[in-house]
Amino acid sequence: MLTREQILQKLGAENLDKEVQDKLLQQLADTVWTRLLQKINERLSEEDMDHLEKLIEADKDEEVESYIISKIDNYDAWSAQIELDTINEIENNRLAMDEQVDGMLKASSPTD
């Protein structure tokens, strides 16, 4: 599992203000949770998903987690991989954007 510092470095946010970093990390956590729910939806039966939705709607967070863990083999490793994949995807997108911006800047710079 990556440390906070490693995640911030991958996101290119290591030099940002702590408040901005915290907000960025919360957005990342929300994104990971959304992806986990999508993947969980793919793995659970419709009946299991109905039960899970009822737990979520009732704000039974501990029961939600226990239920998911009981339904997905090796949940901890599986969810950690989804988190890492999400972070790596964001990092790759950021690096690709940086390269694209650098290329545009070079193309628009006057040559001597």
C-alpha cells in the first residue's frame, strides 16, 4: 500500500498546500470508492446488490464492509489493487497531459 507521500508524488501534488492535498486525496478516495462499487456490482448477484444497497441506504457502514468482504474472495488484496490501478491511471493521464502541454509550448515557441 502506498503512503500519503507516495500518492501525492504520483499525482504531482507533493508541493501543493496541505489543504489542497487533503481535498485532492478525498477526491481520490471518492473515485476509488466509486470504482470499487462498480467492480462489486459486476461480481455480486442482483439479490446481493439489493441487500448491499439497503445497508448503504441505512448508513450501516460496518455491515456494508463486512457484507462485501464476505462476498468477495481476497477482498483486501482485490480492493488494494483497484486503488493502485486508479492511482496509476491518474498518474499516467497526468504525465500524458504534461507531455502534450510541453509539446504545444515547444511548437508555439519562436525558434532562433
